[in-house]
Amino acid sequence: MTTHPYYPVDLIIPNYIPTQRTTLEILVAVGVIFTLLLSLCYYSVTSETTSVKRFTWFTICGLLHLGFEGYWLYNKDSIAIKTDLLGEMWKEYARGDSRYMVADELLFIWGPLCCISAYYIWRGSPKQYIFQMVASLCHLFSCSLYYIMDLPNAPNCDPQALTFWIYFVAFNAPWIIVRYLLSL
């Protein structure tokens, strides 16, 4: 049996292949990708009727849900053997919640909802508000449920403070915090 960095330590992950990249390399790649996406979104909006911040937020959320989570959905049964960049990003992220290594289901509908919201924001349509509300409530509900189910003892999370606070808490907090800030 191959050893792995996930919790609980007795978790069985068939055919696990360790990441080939360092944590720093993976986090830098994530940072570069997000910076490029943020820049593209922010500078692509020119309409005075469009909220640049809301458009950027919902576009990033949509792309993240469709791209990153879409990759996971397509590869969930073989994520343990993936060595491409997205596969290794998932392996790294799974240190904060090992359920992603053993095929925990995601709610993929958030991606289309966010993309539809961004489209209607970009168009300046009144429809934007209903889609924003639904997408935001879905995010709030799923994040709250995610935290509530695992926070009491976080059995699926690496107990190191940095891993817990960055991967488990901070990487999921934007769906609560940014949504609140956008409403101010």
C-alpha cells in the first residue's frame, strides 16, 4: 500500500501517485492562473451598466466551478493517479479535505448559475439579480454545510494549522466573505 499525506491516515487510496510538483509550485501556478483570469475579467468590462466587481466575481466563480470542478468530476475515479497540473492541484487541495481523493460528489450546477449571472450582469439585464441571488444562496448554503459537517473535528483534514486554515477554511471562505462585501 502506498503511503499518502491525507487524513484519516488509514484512508485507502488505490494506486495513489504522489505529486511531482512542490506545494509552492502548485500554489504559484494557482496564483498566476487567478491573476490572469481576474485581469481578463476586470479589463473586459467597459459598459457603464455593468458592475465590474460583480461581473468579475461571478465569471471567476463560473470558470472555477466549470473548469476546476469539471476536471474533478470527469476524473474523480482516477484523481489519485493524475500527474498533470490540474490533477496535482486537486491532490494538493485534498490535503484540506481528503474526500476529494475518494470521490465525494460536488454540486456542479453552481458553475452554470455563476456564468449566467455574469452574462446578465455584462448585458445589464434585470435578470442578473435573480441569478445572482440563487447562485449566492447556493454558495452560502454549500459553504455553511461544508464547514458545519467537518469543523467539529475535521477528520478529513491534515491537522497541521497551515493546511487546515489555508486549504480548508481560507480557500472556501471567499464564497461567504466576497458575497457579503459585494452586497455593501
